[in-house]
Amino acid sequence: MSGSPRCGSDGAVVSYETILDMADLRTIVHSDPQIHSGTPVFVGTRVPAQTLFDYLEGGDSLEEFLDNYPSVTRAQAIAFLEEAGRAALSQIA
């Protein structure tokens, strides 16, 4: 799986290495009191991270989320989901 290219929402190819480089959560999501009263948003956007979970929980695809929120990159969304998965699994292990 490593090194396999993925197409970004803007048509650019994004490698898994690029996604893994984004694994520092602060490069993916941040909280700023000036943006949505401190609600965690994807870096460089005003899109709350919770919105991605809401889409997926509602049965929508990642593609639909990215189409509706083009300011969020595919790499950001995937890295955020991977970090959330690691955090959840660390609570079990």
C-alpha cells in the first residue's frame, strides 16, 4: 500500500507518504477561538472536523464530503480519519 498514488480532490496525485507526513494532528486539524468559537476545523479552512464524521455516519462517501468541502484536501481527510482510528484503537489496546 505504501507509495501507491491516490488522486486528490483537485486531481493531483497524493502519495501515502504525503498522507503519513501529515500525521501530526496539528497539521490536519486545529482549534482557534476566532474560528467557529474554537471548534476544531481542518487547517486552512473553516470546515469543522466533526462534519467529516457526520457525513460518514450519515452514509455519505468521502468523495461526497470532498466535493461539498473542496477546501479540505483528500490528504487532510484521510490523515484525520487515520489519526482518529489510531486514537480509538489505543483506547482498546
